[in-house]
Amino acid sequence: MREVKADIVIVGSGAGGGTVANELAPLCADGIRIIVFEQGPRLRDDELTGREVEMAQRLYFESGGMLTHDRSMTLAWARAYGGSTTVYTGTSMVVPGHVIEAWNVPGLRWDDVRERSKKYLEENNVHLLEERLINENNRLFVKGCTALGYRVRQFPVNVEGCRGLGLCNLGCPNGAKRGTHRVQLPAAERQGVEVVTNATVSSVTKRRCLVTVAHREIGEPSSWEPGEYRVTARVVVVAGNAVNSPVLLFRSGFGEYLPALGRGITLHPALILAAEHDHPLTNFFGFPKSYFTDEFREDGRFLLETCMYYPFTTAKNLNGFGAEHSSFMKGFRSMQQILVLALDDPADTNRVEVGRHGEPVVRYRLGRNVLDSLHASMKTAARIFFAAGARRVHVPAGTTFTIGTADAGRLDDLVPRSNVRPGGMSISSAHLMGGCRMGADEKTSVTDAWGQVHGIPWLFVADSSLFPRCSEVNPYVTVMALADRVAQRVRERFKELAS
């Protein structure tokens, strides 16, 4: 085993890890050695092919097909240089003030999170998309919401030079998305930060990180030779995501001291709904996710967003198979889609654990409130489809495979609550949050308001696992704002922590 000495180790290169790396990068000028370990590859531009199954295998953990323990929900996150910032659609929103208030973390204020968020909105070129890149799928959503009197808002996005290919979730082949792989990580490397790809960190015990560097057939070769390494660091920042970070801390033995570790995860359970129009739509061009409505955030506890997924993803999210399924998929070019998100509340029974072989296990029960939200959201999305002119709609909990315009007024009968049950629909997690939640009490939280793990001054967490409750919006910018706080605390206390 090779021995390596570092000053600061960052595990993960996504919104959290990439941000911390760039904020701490000026320390390199003083001789401080900072290393970022990323489990996935650094893909070359020509390897971002836009081919759905191929890119899922290259970019996603378990090809995007990891399931919760009861197999009722699919979990997807990226494993690549830049983490999940390489594959999400670029929606960039400041977390609402009421969310931070509900988190109730002593020492964490919304005005501070808001100001730090603004810094990254500017740094990542976040803006409202120009008219020419808004496709018909998005315009139909606005049309349907407006006809029904629902408020509708445009997503600000972090793109520059977008050509409207619609391949955001497969890694933009044009480099238009301003994720950490395009902004923070390259800036950090220019200042001296080392980013080691294809590197899996298995434990972070006693300031020693056990790291395995692998050879991959794709992507640029890792800057380190394949093999086993023991890396001694003065400070370790864990930013693997809401599943990997708790699992790493469990494997490192910290579960014995941190009773809240892995608990209270929230997942924004999501469904894709699709409708067929009587004419082809221009959905293969333009940005896929441009609008949303939060009309039902309080009463129904759900959000509705525009989306346009690829043939394989769409097909697997339709309930059923056979002739009806085939017939509906043949109308793919005339299809409109809406993503529904349930705003779930944390529960200690919803948690991340470690399996017998050290693998992540996610236990998550779709509770009654979440199922109620999904039920209401499906019917609301169907009404939007019909108001936008769709001729038939596929509702996963429907009594028939599709519902036609003649039955648009019978949604309460045709989409019964009894059909909304775990395992009965293709539900996925849009955003993974919690598991290392912030708080003042080490019995009910894992870190303080600055991401420092209780009782372990050299260990920090900087990703969405810090969230005590769901963010109610895409967590990307909020993760960066919290990571900015982590970096500040490490800078302020580095000499003390390094001793």
C-alpha cells in the first residue's frame, strides 16, 4: 500500500466537493496540499455521445438503476468528474426562506444562505433562458396552467452557449452546462488542487483515508496509478452525496458515536406523466426543463415541472406493457411530459445503512402523506395536459392505460387513491437529501451549522446530506451555499485543526 500525505482531502467533486475545492484553492499558494477524490471518470468531450443507455452506464452509479431496499423507488446520481452537476438540467434556485426556518438549525440563517447562493448564481451564469430555446413541451405546460388559473414560473438555469440539444441528463456534449466540472474544479486545479478520478475512498478513520484507484476503459486516465493508497490528511471534507456520505462514515466506524447518522433522509419522490397530442411536438429541440408551478406546495405538498425524458426512461416509467404500451410509445414524437415531485417529510425510519459487503442500502417507506401527494399531483397534471390540448393521457394510477378527452371530467373516478401504492408505479428520487443532518444536538444531528461533525473537529460534511428536511427546490445552489460555509470554517480554523 502506498503512503501519501496531504493537508486537506475532499471526497467527491460535485456541487459540494467542487465548491469546497475552489474556495480552499488559494491555500495551495502557501504550500497546503489539497486533494479531491472522485469515484467516477473524467470523460472526454467526444465520449459524451448522447446515447441514452451508453451514457447511463458511463455517468450514473449502477447505471441509474439503484433501488430502495423494498424496490419501490429508483435512485439516480452521477459518478463522474463534477458529480451530479454533470447530469442535472441546470435549474438553479435559491432555497425559500420558510425552508431554512423549518430546518431550525441554530447558527444557520436564511439571509446568509441567500447571499452565498447569489454568489454562485453569478459564478455559474444563472439566468432565464432565451425564448428561442423554449420548446413546445414547455409552452404547452404554460398554456395548460394558465387556462386553469395556476401560477407558473420559469426556471433560472446555469447554461452558457446552450444549443438546445435536450441532452442535459446525459451530460451536455457541448459543455454548455456550468456545473463544477466546467467552473469550480478547473479553477481549483489551476491554483494547485489535485483532482484524482477513478478513486474510491473506503474509510476516513483517524485522519487516514483508504483509497483505491482503478483503471477504466473510458475517460482520461487517473493522475494516480491504479492501486491501494493510505492518505494521511489534517482535514477531511466528505461530499459524496446523501447516500455515499453516510455510508462512508458508517464504514469508518462513526455510527457508534453519531446516533442520527443515516437517518431522516428525504427523496422528493417523483413520477413522470405523459400525454399524446394529435400533432408532432418540437420536443427534441430546445431546453427540456423551463417551467414549474408551486401552486400546490402548501395544500397538496407537491410541485409540477416540465420535463422531457428519453425513449428508454419514458418507456420504463409507463405503467404496463404489451400492445397499449407499444402504441403509446409509437406516439413519442407527439408526447408532452410533466414531472411531479412530492415534498416529503423526514422520518428516522427512512435511512441509509451499510449492507453486508459495504454497499449502500436505502430504506425508505412511501408514507400515506407522500402517496396522497402523488395521487393529487397525478390528477392535477392530467388536467394540465387536457387544458393544453392533449388527446389522451397516461396516468400511472389510472384504471385504464390512457384516459381520453371524453373522460377528462372523470379523473376522480378513473384515478382512484387505492391504485396509488408502493410497487404499483415507477417512482424515482429526483433529489437525495439528509442522512448527515445539521443541528446543535449530537443525538439528533450529525454536524453543526458549519458542517463540522459533532465531536470530530477535523471531519466535515459538505453536500445535500446536511439537509434536515427536504429543500422543496432543486438542491444544487443550496448545496453550494452550505459548502461555501464549510470552506469558510476550514479556512478560519485550519491552523488549529492541523495541529
